[in-house]
Amino acid sequence: MMHADDPLGTSKLPDVGTTIFTVMSKLAADHNAINLSQGYPDFPVPTALVDKLDEYTRRGENQYPPMHGIPYLREQIALKTRRCYGETVNPETEITVTSGATEALFVAIHAIVDRDDEVIVFDPAYDAYDPAIRLAGGIVRHLPLQGPDFAIDPDRLRGAVNQKTRAIIVNSPHNPTGAVISREDLDLLASVTDGTRILVISDEVYEHMVFDGAGHQSLLTHPQLRMRGFVVSSFGKTVHATGWKVGYCIAPPALTREFRKVHQFVTFTTHTPTQWALADFLEHHPEHDQQLSGFYQRKRDLLISELADTGFSLSPSAGTYFQLLDYQGLSDQPDTAFVEYLTCEIGVAAIPVSVFYREPPDQQLIRLCFAKHDDTLKEAAARLRRRFP
Ligand code: PMP
Ligand code: GLN
């Protein structure tokens, strides 16, 4: 029978609605609220990069580029990987440029997950993982991260792994919590996967936003994990251009071959002039990535100090451009209702954290994005201070 929400009588994702980011950004726009919900900067892309995009577009770089990305960009990504992590990756056989990290994640999952394969994800989990696994026919095993640090629980992980486990998805720095994984976590993953067919998909889109002097622990730097890993990055985050949708995946040659088989039929390739502009920018502004952690740490600290006199409690985010706030004691509402109230009545939009869980724990957390002008952050904090002194 036809159903309003299910016109063909069947849905491959019956429980899936519109992503929280779209929902909250629309609510923010409808109510003219300051939008600290969906993660994107409200400041411009570097001028040098915009100029390059213009230049390469006018130069005529507008036709299909090579399926796995233009050589110039893949070479620059290889150089950047050496610069940042001291690792040598082969641009020809190990790097594939994708239309955002979202595409890379979807492709990696579909390249390796077969019907009834199990994939472990850690909750709260970025919302793109679970549906992609299920569309591939896989079964998602949701493991909660342990508060208050949102760390991986070794016993739980060991207990969840079995013959059917095909992949583990990790995300560090972590959206939405801002937690970062340690060298010990990587060692744990290596020991859990050793001698198995388990692959690791490492979502590292916030790799250049790690605070308080801690370095980013890329999977690429772990020799055992590197051999079984897809490492996913996004230029959207690093050059303040989330709408450009260019990312990439680094994986050993055998995994890259499988990845490209799927990639060529998902998007085939990625917007040509943007690839040229990014390659040129990487070559001439290698310092850009290096200053991002400091840049965002200042914004995190500004937001935290502006919220100091409110009833929210928090522990400073260790990475990403997100800060969690605990509103226990300020309201009994569940987080989904609380963010609606904040957006509609206080004029500040945020993301409820419960939506990233299969089984939300008893906690009252919301996520704020601090990739915003200082004035935007100050005004948002002032609104929260007035209501929750
Ligand atoms: N993974 C995580 C954890 C993210 O926060 C995002 C950002 N939106 C993505 C993947 C997707 O990145 P992109 O916009 O490059 O597709
Ligand atoms: N990753 C962004 C966030 O966490 C949003 C991405 C999206 O809107 N799909 O806010």
C-alpha cells in the first residue's frame, strides 16, 4: 500500500529523516537565530584561493579531470602528508580525490562491506556512517564512547569484534564531542585487528584542529593500521570552504583499487578548477594548515570565556571546531526540545547530541560550532548569558 512517507511501499532507510544539520540550519534561518548548529565557518575562504579558482576556471580547466584526481593535486597531497605526518604516500596508487569526505566515506564503506558484514562505529557517531553501512547490506554495531572523555572502551571493543566484523570506523578529532584519540587507542586498534580481515576507516576531517599542544594521531603514522586503513580528509574544513566539497582518501594500493572501482560510479570525479586551485594553494601556502589549530583554539577559548558566567558546564574541546555544553540544572527538557527552545526563543541554534546515538544515554548535551567571527561568538554568548546567568 502506498504511504505518504513511502510512495513505493518500501524504503531502504525507513527510520531516516532529514539530517539534523539541515533541520537546525533551517530553523535558525526561519527564526533569524545565530547559527552555531551546522558546522561551517562564517568567515571567508582565503583570498589567494578564491583568486586561483577564478584563474583556473578562466584558463579553461573545466572539463573532466582524471577519475582519481588531477596529478598536481595528488602530488601536493602527498607532499602535505609528508610535511604533516612524515609519511610517504604514492600519489598514483594511494591517493584518490573525492567530492568531499562524505563521498569518500560512502565509497570506502561500499568498497569493502558486503551483506551481513558487521561494522563497528562509536556513538555519538557522525550521522553519515550508519546509513551508508546499511545501504551496503552491512550490520552496524554501535559502541558507546565512555564519558567524561568520550574514550574508546577497550573491553567493549574487544567484546564486539567477531568473525563477521569487516570494519571499524574511527573519527578523530571527533564530531560532535571534540575528543581526540591517543597513541594507545591506535595501538589498541592495531592489536584488535591484527591477524583479522578487519579494515579501519579513519575519518580525520578535523586533523588540523587539535588543541593545547597535542598533535593529531593520524592512522597514517601507525605502520600496522596504515596497511589496513582508509584515511579520509576534507578540504572543506581546512580551507574554510565546506561548500566546495573536495576531500580525499589515502589507502594502500590494494584498498585504493577497490575504492576507485566504486568512486568511478558514484561521482566519477571531482570539480576540476577547484582541484587546480587547491593544489596551487597547497604548494604556495603550506603554512595555512599549520596555523589552523592556533586559530581555532583562540576561538574555542573566546567562546569558553564568554560563557564563563552562565549556568552551562563544559570541558574544553580537545579538537574540531565544536564545543559541547552541559545544560543539566538549567532545563529538564530533552536536548532536541532544548535546542528548539534556544533557537526560537533565545536566538542561538545548536545541535542536540542525542541524535548521534543509537541508544542515547541519560545526559543533557548540546554542540556549538565556534568556526565563527569573534563578534558572532560574543553575541551568541551574550544571548545565552542573559537567559542563563
Ligand atoms: N566527517 C565528519 C566527522 C564531519 O564532521 C564532516 C563534515 N561535515 C564530514 C565527514 C563530511 O565532510 P565533507 O563536507 O567534506 O563531505
Ligand atoms: N559536518 C557538519 C557538522 O557536523 C555538517 C555537515 C552537513 O551538514 N552534512 O555540523
